[in-house]
Amino acid sequence: MMYSVAKGVNISVQNCDISCNTNTPNKTLEMDPYLKDQTVVPMRAGAFYIQDANTLVSKDSVFHNCYQTSKGSIFYLKSV
């Protein structure tokens, strides 16, 4: 959803409703079989990959179904 490697930027995520995957699993079942059956596109991060930013602020936001990533679920931060 968002990828930034800009140096020194200030990023703000406010009042957002973000859904990473529209397929909601039945949470009463074991998650491992569900996740293994999914076609996963390899990603470096979750919904946000942020590198070399000055600040990152997340306020009053809701994130849903962000679980199919190789690193991080919502935010992957590097040198922030």
C-alpha cells in the first residue's frame, strides 16, 4: 500500500480504515491451515514499508486482516 525510502520525511497516517485482505478467516479455527492454503505474493513488508523516514505517526486508524507478509504485518520500519 505504501512504500517510502525517502530520507528525512515525516509521515502521518490518520483516520484511515485499511484492509490488507478482504478474505476474513474464521477466527475460531486454527489459523495455520488457513494461511498455508492462501496464495501469498512475497512482499518485503506489510501495508507500509518505511525506510529512512524522520518520523512515522499513526493515529485514529483501524487495520484489518494484515497477516500475509514475510516481514511485518502492518508496518515494516527500517532506520526510522
